[in-house]
Amino acid sequence: MIFDAHCDALMKLWMDRTLSFQDGKSLHVTFQSLVEAKTKVQCFAIYIPENVPEEARFTAALEMIDIFFEQIINRFPNMKFVQSKREIKALADNEIGAMLTLEGCEAIGTNLAKLKTLLRLGVSSVGLTWNWANSVADGAWEQRGAGLTRFGKQVVTQLNEANCWVDVSHLSEKAFWDVLEMARFPIASHSNTYALCPHPRNLRDEQIRALIHKNGMIGITFVPYFVKKEKEKATISDVLRHLEHVCSLGGEYHVGFGSDFDGIEETVAGLENVRCYENLVNELQKHYSETEVERFLFWNFYEHLPR
């Protein structure tokens, strides 16, 4: 079974209304590919592209939620909307759980009611920023590198009250540490290790240790330039080096995968779409026990669900 903590299929379906989730040729994640990959839970991110005007962002988020239910949940009987361990455990063998997440709080502006609305509509995990600054915090590429704003602290408090994951992927380092002080359920849905690939989006060892200490999760991602700095094409072996590095820091029970499929144009060799999870499984089985492989692929994220 596979629990993938991040994909951007909703963004692509929203940007191109002609695409079909059944078997859209330009999608990394489709219904058919999820079936073939034996995916058990797929997280679908609501990500608002940068070029969307500020006043239209919340509407865009609502439209993506509508696409999620109309084109994914309602259209495919085997796709089930899930928010909890109980709902995932209740899935039949041929059913796939679909979770809603938010990537960046640009959609809510400075309005806490908008966040509460998205939570009521089923969002289970909230990433506070994308790469730049917003009203909540600074992102990883913001030169200022500031932490949580006063409003950002209100957001984290609201997420704690809602038993919701607070996703630190994309945050500046200062904002990361501010979140770690406050969040009950922190995760990094799609981030790799800075020690192996020094990119601003990756986590330094002290950040990884802090997430582990806070009983959080790290989703190793398949973004090639978060995997390998060199110009040679990143491979599955390179991905596994990040997994092993997290394990070496004490993260055996705190690491899984967050592919970022459909949020990337280039891919790791052998991980071109969700179907290719089979290749990853084959490589994992060469180095780890079946119990460890199952833990990395599914159980670690499942066990860390807040509800």
C-alpha cells in the first residue's frame, strides 16, 4: 500500500478543464495510474498559481475543491474522500482514499473565516506558504527570511484546534522554528535533506531532528533538483539516499513519500508518474525488510494522522 502525501493534480485539472482524471495524458496522477500503483491514500493539494489575482484566490480554492468532489470522488466509486485513520481503515481492498490539503495560505489572505471554511470543506493538512511571503509567514525563497506573523500564529492555533497537520514544506527557516514551537501535528509533506542536496527547500539535519522529536513526518519528494545538485539526472537510488539519511537521524518511523507529481515538469529517472512507484518498491526491497518497506510507503504517514 502507498500513502503519497502530496500531488498537484487539482491545479492541472483547474488550469486545463479539458483534462480527464480517468487517464489524462499530461497528468502524472490519474485514476487508472493510482489503481495500477496500488495506491491506498493520495493527498491532493489545493495550490493557487502565482498569477491568480489576490481577490480571486479564495474562489480558485473553492473551484479546486469542487473539481476534487465532482471529477474525482463522485465520478469514480472506488475513490473515497477520507480525513481520518478510521475512514482509511474502512476502505475496501479495491478502494483508494483521497485527502484534501492546502499548499500555501495565499487563498485565505488575512481572513481566518476563509481558513475555517476550507477546513469545514475537508482540508486535512495546511502548508502555510509557497516559496514567497504571505500574510502568515515567509517562504523558503523570501530573502527577508522572517517567521510567523501575528496572523500566522492565529492560523497555527486554529489548525491545532482542528486536529490538522501543519505542513512546514516551503517555509523559511525562521518560520519553521516558529511552527515547531506551536504546532501539535507538524509535517513536511514534500521535502528532502539539505545535507545531501543544499537547496533552500530542503531540511537541515537539525530541522529533521526537531520534526522527529515533535513526532512529525517527512515526505521524501521526487523533485529532481531537491534530490541531486549535480547536472546528471537524478535516479531512484538518489531518492533512497535521502530516505536513509533521515533514518540515520532517528527517523525510521517518521519518514514516507510526498511525490509532488503534477507539480513538476522534470522527473527522477524511473519515477515518471504514479505507476512508477513499483520501481521504487523494487529498489526499497533490495535494501530494507518488508516491514520497513511497508512502513515507509504507508504506515508511517497513516500512524501520524492526527485523527
